[in-house]
Amino acid sequence: MRRRLAAGNWKMHGGTTSLTEIHALTRAHPAPAVDILICPPATLIEQAARTASGSAVAIGGQDCHPAPSGAHTGDISAPMLKEAGATHVILGHSERRTDHGEHDTDVRKKAHAAQTTGLVAIICLGESLAQREEGSTLGVISAQMTGSIPDNPTAGKLVIAYEPIWAIGTGLTPTPAQIGEVHGHMRAALTARFGAELAQGVPLLYGGSVKPGNAAEIFRVADVDGALVGGASLTAEDFSPIISALEAS
Ligand code: 13P
């Protein structure tokens, strides 16, 4: 019933030559059993959407401004992403929280703007290593969920990605039990706030050093509905087996 999603976050990587990777994904997965998403840098969204046109691969942005337009140098709005061909947008990634001082209240406004525009908002959450070690992971996740997810979210336009900061780009991953604990907690928090019907429909992604070699194990964890993949999404060679592992799960 819940859609499963293999999402790639290219971060600040890639140029026009990378479009061949999207083309290869469309060829390798003509009729996938799961949703496939690539979020390239903003400069590539329009070309990526054209490359993926007519295929099962969707294209998304990596951030949007809360306002539809205005005097905000360097920013991109949700309607602009949509016009360029994006259907999703990643919001509140820990790199944006760190690099640009984004807080939960900013993420909430951006998510509202995205959903109002008809984009799927992929809201990212996750604890630091210090927070994990002091035992405050679940409290941190609860607070981020309360702060970042708008009231009255649009069913079908919300995805949550659990990305422990210490697992991003490090090769470290939580144990399946640790991932399961957080994902179960997230599902319960969604249910408590929005009711079972909406909560059951929200895909919960895991992100942080997902690779072809560990994807199947991660996808076996209850309440893991897919992955948000950084480094291993940059080539079809690495991302394709992760998609296949999700299809097989
Ligand atoms: P890595 O897969 O490179 O660890 O990145 C995860 C991530 O931050 C995805 O948004």
C-alpha cells in the first residue's frame, strides 16, 4: 500500500555528462516495482527531467525557498522547481542545516511551500554522533519531526528520511536494530500526530552510507520503505543494484 522509493541525492556533484547516468537508469529499470528519484544540482534539473521524460525515473530538487518568488538572491522557489520538471524536493538535509543554518521552522515553511505547489516534500532528520552517544536519539528525532513537518500535511506528498549525521559519507551505518528503532518511533510519532491513515501512507527512507553491499539488509528492516542515497547514487552502476534490492525486499 505504501510506495517504496529509491532516491538519489547528487548533492553538489555532476554536470551534463552525468545525464548519461540517468539515461542508463531509465534503460535498466523500464518498469520498476518501486519509485525511482534522482535529485541533481539545480542547474541540471531541466535537462535531467528531459532525459528522464517518459520513463519511471522522477527528478527532484535539493532545496526550495518558502516563498514563491521575491528578492532572495541565489534561492529557488518550489514553483520554479516544478516548472523545471521536478516532482520532489529534499528539505532540511543536515548539510543544509549545517552549511546554511537551517532550523526546523525553516524546513516546515519550505515543506508547506513544496506541498502547496504539488511537490513531494522529503524531510530529512537525524541525530549527531554526540546525540547518539548520550542516548538522546529518539528525543532529537521527535523534536525534529514536531518542528519540521507542517500541520495538515498533504497525504501522498510527504516522505521522511532518517539520516544519522554520523553515517553520511562515512561508510558507517547504524545496525538494523538501531534503524528499526528509529523508524518505528517515526511511524508512531506520525500516527500520534496525524492519525493512522496518513501515517501508514508516509514512506520512511533510511539514508547514510547506503551501498549495493548493505542495501538488502537495510531494506529488510521493518518500516524502512526505501533509501536516500548520496555517493552511491552518482552512477547507474552503483544505484541500479540498490533499486533492485528495494524491488526484491
Ligand atoms: P551518502 O550515501 O553518501 O552517505 O549520503 C547520504 C545522504 O546524505 C543522502 O542525502
